[in-house]
Amino acid sequence: MKGRLDAMALKSKGLSSFLVGTGGLFKPALILFLVGILLWPQYYFGAEAQSLPTEEVQENSNEVVEIPDENLEQAILDKLDEEEGYQITVSDLEGMTGILWANNMGIYYIKGLEHAVNLHYLYLQENYIDTSEGSESMQIIESLEDEGVDVTYFGQKCASIDPTEVDYFIDDPPADVSTEIDWNETEELLDVTGEGIEEDDWDLDGDTLSICTDFIENFEAGTELEFDLIFDAGPAIKFRVNVLDTTYAQIYPTETEFDLYDPADVQTTITWNDANKVEKVTGEDLEEGDWWVDNSTLSISADFLQGFEKGDALEFTISFDKGGDAALEVNIIDTEPHHAIIDPTETLFTLYDPADVQTTITWNDASEVEEVTGEGIEEADWAVEEVDEETATLIIEADFFEDFDIGDKLKFDISFDVGENAVLEVDIVEKAIIDPAEAIYDLYYKEDVKTTINWNIASKVEEVTGEGIGKADWWVEDSTLTISAGFLQTFAEGEELVFTIKFDEGADATLKIEVIDTTPGGPGSGDVTGDGKVGIQDTLAVLNYVVGSTDFTEEQKLAADVNEDEKVDVLDAVIILRYVVGLVDSLPV
């Protein structure tokens, strides 16, 4: 409890307990206590009396809370000023206010803290808490923040693996069973234990941990193997292997053709056996909308297959919910000569950023465009530029489209000297835009950077790229795009970051972020300790100086003189404390 200010402890245990808890600094602690009593009684003690609880609430309040982490339990006992062995209840946790210090205590789990909804500040820095998205600890932190608790924590420090569970099929064993390790702040895998495994039964190659097939094949189908991965820091991680014996799903045919001249969906029949559904079909840039399953028939879209050329041999992998994969080969053929084709056949014209509309012509048996008709287009509005002997580019000039409105859908017939016409469809749209398009990130304030999206034709952000940004570093809520402060704080002052925002429809947008640093520390800043922030420790430091318990450097004296009266006294401590709780907007005053 040394060095911790806890106003609730003052209320419940009396002034003497508080003075002991602050390491015996009688004079500064007493001054700080009296200032707190005068200025913020409602902040610590509450302004309204609570109604008497019902019997059911009283019963729930007296329920003992399971706190599996011993170090977290000790931090709570310190806060409650209780001895080891005391059974912590829901009422105890709900009654905690002020600050709970639990930083650098070797804590792995924070289960139980979900009841501490009346805390003002919770400090969890320098622990081994898993704060990855969706983890139990992160859910607890988010629930506390929703209740108004200011939670400070650092990211996950212990290792993690992906996947945490795999299936091993006896009738088609893989070379090895493996998982990828994300080391975080761990450095070494010390051992793998469980189910009779020995050192020769597993191997670590870089970030890949493998359990040898020769070891796993000794177990019978239905066995669930559980291994503990022990690292040099953090808790052991569970890795599970399910040993299975299954009859694979099969397809017929396994090889078929797609005719570019007479296109039709490619189909194959599934014999399910132990499988129940197709999880995914992969290969050759195939996307989820390009295939579907109807009863026992798997279809691959003709629209997708038309993007390939005669002679292409496409290989697709069909993954089922049970058993191994099946392979389907599709050969692209063309049974006779055919007319010219264009690609794309559908495109957009963006009024916000106008540019010529273009499509590529593959001539095949044709050799020239005779006419382009539709939507009032004239000969002067389009042109054909040769690319090579087989292809050319059809261009419709941007000036032609500017007379149309957003939402118009235009259709053009392209007539060739040989064969059928091609049809080009153009939608008149407005691309998504962002405001602001330029922002700053302050290394001192560490706030997320936000920009508002005007969607226009777009409906979602597909991707944000640039400057090493990952999927977890950005998110969209309603019409607000947020770039994480945790990601941005890895950059240095003066860097100018450029991010490309890709939408599902229309052109990309660009967001520029300049990294600045307004960290206080100059005259009258209040940052006496020089840790880059103004907090309760700066108030205590000034009080210790006033009563003669510590000395200040000239720089500290300048930083402490927040009212700029050329002296450091109790009034400076009061002003700094008022700034910490939000009653003063800026320093110096």
C-alpha cells in the first residue's frame, strides 16, 4: 500500500491507516487529505444516500467472489486493508472506489474484477494479462470501462498460439501437427508436456511448433490429446489434438471442362459420407460468392470461369467440416471461333473524381469497332486505341458523362465488324470521402485518430493499408473510421503517415496523419516527476518539498510553480490536484 492514495481507505479505516499507507509522510499526506475533503467530497464519498437493498440484493452482495489469480487477490486485499485468508465478496468489490493499484504484480487473470464497477481508476500495467480481442480479460476491461472506470493496461505480454486446437485423421495423417507461436515478450519455449510426450516427439522451427506424426499415430481414434506449452515467461498454453477416424466426402466428377463459347456453371456431385457441409472452396482467386452448394451438388459460377483463357487448367480444393479435402480440376476450352469480348463489362464513373471510362477489347475474330450506341453517345465521344495484335482499349471520354446525375445507369452497345455485339454498363456514382483527410497524432495525449466517412455509393471499408498498419489497428463504427492510438504511438515525432482507405464501391480515399509530441515538462507544467504526465504523484512530490522531506532541482521548481508566483508552496499542490481531477483545464494557470 506504500505510496498509494486511497480516499476510501480513509473513510473506512480512519486517518491513521491512511498515514501509514502513505509511508509515514504525515504532513504532506494530511494536507492532501484536508484538500480532498474541502474540494471533492462528492468525488470520493458520493452525494446521495442509497436506498436499502432487498433481501435478494443483500444475499448476492454477500456472495464470495472467485479470484483465481493470487496476486490480483493480494492487490484487492491491500485495497480493502484485509489479511490473507479473508473471503472477498461482491459487496467488497462493489464498494471499492478511488484507485486500485495492481501494476507490476505478476498478474495473469483478472476474473473477479468485473464486480469492481465503482472504481475511478484501475492500474494494471506491467503484468501478463491477455488483452487480445475477445479474451476474457479484455471483456472484463471493456465492461469496467463501460461503467466509467478508467483502466490503464499494457497489451498482452505472454505468448499465444494459433491454432489452439487441430484435428488429426488416422486414415490420412499429415506430415506433422503444427501451430504458430506469437512470442510477444516471451523468448523461449522451455518444454512441451502431457500425454506421454517426450522431447524427441516435438520440434520447434522458428515460430512453428510441430508434434511428430510418429508420436500421435500411437493413439486411437476418439482420443483427445492435451499438451502444455511452457515458456520462459507467462502461463502455460494449452494445445489440443483430436485423433479422428473418418470416411472422407467424395466428389464426381473430379475433372471437368468449361467451354468459353458455350458457358455454363461447372457442377460436381458430393457423396457426403461422414461430412455434413462444405466449409470452403479455394484456388485460382475463387471467392465465396463464386461457388455454392445445393443439396449434394457443388457449383462453380460460369461468370467466374469466364475470366480465364482457353488452355488454362484450374485446380480447386474443397474443404469439408469432417475428413480430408477433395480436389476438382476444371479445364478451360473453346469449341469454335467467337466474337470479340470486353473486360470489364460493368464499371463506374465517379463525378467526384472524373476520368475516362475504359474497357479492354479482346478481338478474337473481330478486328475493329464499327459503332458505339446508347444514352446519347456520339462518335466524337469514344475512341479505340490499339494495344497489340490481339487487344485494344475502348475509351469513352469523361466529358460525355458529366451531363448525367448520380444514380444514372448507362448501357452501351459495341458493334464489331465480326460477331455479336458487346454490352458495357456504366453507373454514375459519387465515391466515398472522408473528413478530415489530414489529422495529427499527439504522442503525449495518445488519443485514437478519427475521421468521418461520407459513404455515397460505398457501404463498408474493405481495407486500410500503409505504414505497417494491421487489421487490428483500425475499425469502423457507424460512419467513423478510427486508427488506434496503440498503433500510432509506435511512430516518432515528425513522421508523416499516409493511409489508403479502400471501399467496397468507388475510388480509394487517403488519410494523412502527422505525428507530434506536446509532452509537458517546461516551466509551470506541473510535471514535477518528469514522467511525461501530470498526476497524483506530482502533487505528493510538491507537498514533500513544501514540508522539507525532499529537495527539488531548479527544473523541478520551475515545473512545480504552476501559478507562476516564483515560489513553490501548498497552493501549487492544490492547483495540480485540481488539474488531475479535471477542475483546472490547463497548466500553468
